[in-house]
Amino acid sequence: MAVDELDGRGVLLGLACGDALGRPVEFWSPDRIAHDYDTLTEMVGDGTWGKPSGTITDDTDLALCIARSLVECDNFDPTDVASRFVDWYDSGPFDIGNMTAQAINRLKQGDPWDVAGQQVWEASPEGSNAGNGSIMRCPPLAIPYADDLETLARVSRQSSQITHADPRCTYGCAVLNLTIAGYLNNAPNPLTGALDRLGADMPAELQAALEPLANGDRPDSLSTSGYVVHTLQTALHDVLTADTAEDAIVTAVNRGGDTDTVGAVAGAVAGARFGASELPARWVAEIDEERELRRLATDLCTVEGD
Ligand SMILES: [Mg+2]
């Protein structure tokens, strides 16, 4: 396994930092954030979910489910991941997305992993069928499979399908993880490499949103809705244009809207790009799960896979 352990830690800790920084201002407008904080640069308590500072949400919880499963199974086993999602749901999390809740309910009724999300997707109308709930949790896969990009693309899509079967979600996970793997491998242009690898398989909306970023063009406007294409475009934009990991995550969170998830996705990519040591220590120290995230990142480097 060629991945630098420190960069792998950056992926998991960066995801948790973006999630926890964004949590108290989730659903806020950028103006409201600016009014209360000028620029939100510190972990704060209370706010949207009324939790202590540094509290993570479903984004990191579900990424932890995938990371623990990879380490304990020494492979990607979607049935095992799905059963961990069910256990997490039964623990009564305070934050959970619509499609995730619906798919987990189907898993609890006996649907296999590759049926539950498909059924939910087929029953969901356009506009509420392609949320960002699978991209926010998939980055742990990029660590063990960074040296096998074909497998990484496949397992990333499968990890999405458990709850989010829309091709924009499944390929969203693939392009995100291939980009993260590119940074872990010190590739010259990770997003370009990811888009080239997926090629014509990419859904047109994703291609249209991400190709300009890869070419260095900057979109006129960026959205922070829960639509997977918006979240990926905004988070990747903020990492590609940042000079530091902190800049990337602060910019993403202060846009308002789905702050924890845009922050988590930007954080995972920024952690891969800049490394764990470049994440602000004052943020990392607030994350209760820090030790487990560090240990998992190390252990993920030794997963054998297929
Ligand atoms: Mg969340």
C-alpha cells in the first residue's frame, strides 16, 4: 500500500473537521453566518443542532461505518456496510437524510443492499432523487483502493447504491474518490484524471458541472443545496482554489446551506491534498473521534481488498 499514512489521516480528519465546523450553521444563509460570526473559523457549540462544539453528524458517522467495515472485513463488503448503517440508524442519530432513512427502513425489512436504494430511487421524483448523502460518507474507500483505481471506482459506486442509486450519486462517489486517490498518489491533476478515467460513463450533469473546474474555469455561481451535483461542484471548487486546507473548509462552510456536508466533502479532499498536518490543530482537538479516525486511517492502509 503506497498511500502516505498522513495523507490518509487527512482524508478522515478533514471530513470530520468540515462536518463539525458546518454543523451549528446548517441551513443558515451566508448573511446570517456573517451577521453572527463575521467569518466562522472556529468550532462552536449550539446552533442548528444544539450540540457541543466539535460534534460530528451523520456525514462522519456513516464514513466511520464504512471505514470500520473495511478494516474489520479486510475488504469492501456492502452487506456488512449496510448492516452497520442499520445499527447506526437504530442508535437514534440526530441528523439523517431522507433517502438514507428510507433505504435503511427497507434494509430493516429484509431488502438486500443492492435492492433497498434502488427501490427508493425508483419511487423518488426528479428533484428529490439525487441527494448528497452518499458522497459525504464514501471517502474512506479512497485510502485502501488508491492503488487500484478500477476497483475504487466500482466499490465507490456500490457504496452509494446502498442508499443512493441515482447515477449522479453513484458516479459522484466514483469521481470524488478517484480525485481523492489522485491527491493521495500525488497525481498532477487529480480531478482531470478522475474525469478522464470515468469518461463517457459519467452522467451529463456531473460532467458539465465538473469539467470546467478541471479546466481552471470558475463558475459564475455555486450552490450549497443538497443536490449531489451542486455539493460536489462547490466543494471541489473550494479545494481547487484554496491555498490551505483551512481556507478550503472555511470557504465551503461560510457559503451557508448544507454546510456540514459541503464542509465534509471539501474537508476530505482538502485533507488528501494538503495532508493531516495542515488541518488546524485547534479544530482536530475538538473532535471526540480523533483517536479512532487516526487509527482507522492507519489500518485502512493495510486493507487487502479484492
Ligand atoms: Mg450531516
